[in-house]
Amino acid sequence: MDEVEKTVSAEDESLVLYKIKEIIDDHHLTLSQAFHLLCSIHNIENTIDPLEEVSLYNKKLLLPGGTVNQTLLFHLKQSVQLSLDLKVFVDPKGNDYTLAIADRIEKEFVCDEFLTDAFRKKIADRYFKGDETIARYFLIFRSLFPVKDKKRNAKWNTKFGFIYDGIGLWDTSPRIAKKFIEIYKKKDIGVFLEATYRVVKDTISIDDERCFMTKPYKFLVAYEDHYDDALEAIKQRMESKAKLKKNNTKLNV
């Protein structure tokens, strides 16, 4: 088990509950069906109603012999195909101003472990066919979602002024990396990360010391309005900066 997987298993039972809910929503299952599949994966004995078990076979989530079809259950097939298709490294979209925003967010949120070459390479090899540039921005995005690991969440805690103690909001579903690549290849990554940061900030209750940010995949499939808002705000800042610079130039003439 690698370092990334160890971190996930260290999360409390709330992560398990979220994974069950995710499986239920994705495949239209009952709670007992989702629980049975997870038990089967981890070789934990569990009984289930025969009709519900037949339904799992019909959905092809159970293969002959009772083996769980994890490729279908966790959407691994699409992610593997995407990794195989990603043969040309892609430079990040953006300009000096927006890429500087990404640099700032990285400095404010990314823990020291994620900044190491070794960890970045691990993520690149795992999700991005070795592309460490994409992996870098993916880790910035990941760091905006708080977890209960105080070491990895130290900068997030410092930025928002309290120690996050809620459910860990990050999960390692391959579909997150797949969706991230789609966005990375067509959108300004600095604007996208600024949009993510703004949403996280807006979902925080300082008084209650809670963050109501959605899970990463749900954010990724509905990010467009947030992106447009961030883009408009950045354009206004750039225009104000250019106007101020122009006025200062006139004063110095």
C-alpha cells in the first residue's frame, strides 16, 4: 500500500460512510448492497438478501464467483483509458498574472510533503502518465480541500484561523483526476484555482469552525459559474492595476 492510500485509510469512519453514499448514488443501490460490495472487497463476511444479490449480478457489479467488479464500481476503466491517451505533456493555460495566482495559492496551502519531487512524481505516475506539471497543479487543487490530518492540513488551518476537525473532504477516486485533466487542458489553471479558493472561503463558518465545501468531484462537474465569477473578478483587478499604473506614469511625467 503506497503513501497516498495510507493517508486515506487513516481517515475516520466518516470517509467510509461517504464512500458508501457515493456508491449508492452512482449505481442506484440500497445501503445493504453497497455495504455488501465493500465487505466483499475487504474479505469481510456479510449476508445479503438473495434478491438484492441477484440485482448486483444483473448490474455486473458482482462477477461469477462473487468477485466485485471494482473497475465498474469505482469507474476505473475510464481513468485508465484517459491515462493511456495522455501521451503529450500539456503546458498550463494562463498568463503571468493568473499563473502567479496559482503560485500564491500553492504557497499558502500546499504542505511540505506535497512540494517534494518524490511525492509529485508519485502522483504524476499514478494519475497523469508521468506529467509532473499537471500533478503540481492537481496537488494545489487537492490542498484546498481540508482533511483531518493536521500535518497535511497545517497551512489550511493557518490560513483560515482554526483547526479543521470535520469530515475529510478529499477522496482518491480516479474520476477526480480524469475530470481535472479535462479542465486543465481547456481552462486557465490560475483562474480555476482562484475559483476553487473563493468557493472554499465562502463555505467557511469561522464562528462554528466548520467548512461546508462540497466534495471535489461534485465541484468539478459544476465549476463553470464559479470559474466565470473568478475570471470577472480577476479581470477587474487587472484593469484596476493597469489604470493605477497608467495614472502613476502620468504623475511622474
